[in-house]
Amino acid sequence: MHENNAVREAYARHLLERYSGWLSRVDAVDQEEIEAVAREIDEVLATEDGMRHKELLKKISELRDKVSEMMWMSEHMKILHDLSHIFAKTFEEDKILWKAFELASRVMRADAFFIAFFDEGDSEIRIPISIDNGINYGPITVPYGQAMISKVIETRQTIHIRTMKDEPSEPEMIRWGSPEIDTNTCIFVPLMLGNQIKGVISAQSYREFAYKKEHEELLKIIGFQVASAIETARLYERMYQMSFQDELTGLANYRAFHRDLEKLLGEESSPVALIMLDSDSLKLVNDHFGHHAGDELIRRIAEAMKAVAGRENTAYRYAGDEFMLLCPKATMKEAEEKVRAIRDFLRMHPLLQDNCCIPIAVSVGIARFPDDSDTADGLKRAADEALYRSKRRGKNCTTVYATG
């Protein structure tokens, strides 16, 4: 009898030490471990003592759940803060998508993860990022109307598959990624921006019952921030590209010219011809027919530049009625032929204003890299000097810098 009491007392002390250890790491205590101790208690302790210990075990379990939830919420809020901070600093879609995956993975199992985009009227769904077991299988596309993604887009409702037994049969469920193992739990959340559906964000786990309702809400918030960030990035890209385009003519502008010239001379070891062209009659047309006619003259020269440029060359409206044409790998003879083609186009397409036919004359200067200069600034100055000489010679002519 005394021996049994001694065993129970020793076991009770052991339990207290165990509880103390659990409380120091309560968020990491396994529920199965708690349940195993509860079964041991029935075998060792008397009924009354066992009931008290079970009450304590229940409180430890509840405390573990509360601490885990608080820690999850704290990490959740930190993730949302990090997302906002990261998305405010980058306009690169790839970085936005990858960061969304990394941050979501911090608070939920994301053995597989993808973000899909869809624009109303498209026949395909674009999936730029599709990660399975650490490997990115994107970008890929799937036909609209197939797969779970299409169902989420159509219904705008979250789909939560908790186990493979809940999966719909083919052809609704289409998988891609690792052929060796399938995910068992999947959340598909619509990407919403206001009232517009932009796509789907999905997290998936190899384990069954891996997600809770809170994970759905987290993905919704991440999805909204991703959709907002991507929309901002695309708007920024459009504005950035527009900053390199001349609004009146649709040609590239002076900023684009300097960017492209520097890049071209940095990459090319072969010659580059630069044609600089200036209208001889813009002021006259503006004075006699109005600035709307002057704008039409500028557009007509731009049309000539576009028609002659072809795929290998790029035309620019540099400023006012001054234009540039960059001709990589062109000989001087080929550059001069380009100028003749521009003059031929303008001769065949004069301006018609107030029943008057207005011929369009241009002065041209040509310089060539590296013969006339081995730097971008030097090449531009050489072409500008050649153009100035054409003006001094009476306009409506072409001057090659090397021959003057």
C-alpha cells in the first residue's frame, strides 16, 4: 500500500515537472502528447487526483490554443505589414508574386502555391507563378472554362478542399507540378479588386485538413494586396513606357533616344549610323496656316520616318520638328539611301491645307559610329554639326559629317 502511494506521489511530481516544461513552450505542445498523458493518469492516479490533473491538462490545452492563435495573429499582422511595405517599394511583378508566396508560407503550409490572372473576355488563364515542392513550374496557361480556377472565377467564391475524398472528379480537378505527390488540402480564393475579379490565389498542402477558416481570410487579404500591387505595377509600367513616347507622333522621344543610343553603342562593336533630320518649313506653315497645320506637318514627317525605319532601325521625334533615325550596322551609303527614301515619301505625300498643296522639305545631317565619334554624345554632336551645315548650304539637302 505504501509502495503504491510512493509510486503515485513520484508520478505526480513527474507530471508537475512535465507541466512546467510544457508551460515554458506551451505553443509547441502536441495535443497527442496531452492526450497520451491523460490516458496514463487513468492507469496510475486515483480517480479524484486523476480528475484534477485532467482539468489541468484541459487548461494547458486551452492555453496552448490561445497562445498559438495569438502568435498566428501576430505573425499574420506582421505579414500584412511586410506585404504593404514590400509592395510599396517594388513595381516588378515577379518580385511581388514571389514575396506573396514567401510571406504566406510563414503562417501556413504552402507545399504548393499559385497565383493566376484572368481578364474578362480572355480564352486563357495566365499563371505566372506555380510552385510545387519548392519548384516554380510557371509561367503556364490553362484554358478558361476548365479546372478549379475557372469555377472560382465564375462564382467568385472560395473553394476549400480539406481532403482528397472531397475532390471533384475530372475534368474539374486538373493538377500540374510534381508528378510524385499530390496535395491533399487546397484553398482556392478569388483575387478581387473592388467588384472586379482579377484571378485566383491558391495554397495547397500534402497533409489533409491543413487549413482553417483563418487561412482562407489570410489568403483573401494577401490576394487583394497582390491584385492591388500588380495593378499599380502595370500602371507604372504603362506610364514609364509612355514617358519614352512622343504623344503627337507615336514615335519614341528624346529620352528614349538617349537611352537607346547609350545601350546600342555599349553593345555594338559594329558601326551605327545616326541620321538627324529637321523640317525647313514648320515656322512658315504655322504662320500661314495655323499650328494645327504645323502639327500635321510634324505627323507627316513621322509617317515618313516610320515607313523607312523598318525592323532594324528606330525613329525618334527628338524635339519640335527635329527627328532622329538610328541605323545599327548601316553603311554610310545605306544611311543616305534611307534619307532618299524619306524625301521620296514626303514628295509623294505633301500637306493639303485650305486648297493648297504644301511640299515638305527637310535638312539632314548624318554621322557614323565609330568613324566620326566613339561616344554617344560625340556622335550626336557630329550629326548636329552636319545638319547645321545643311541649313547653311540653303536647306533641303543632306550633309555627311565625314565629308562636310
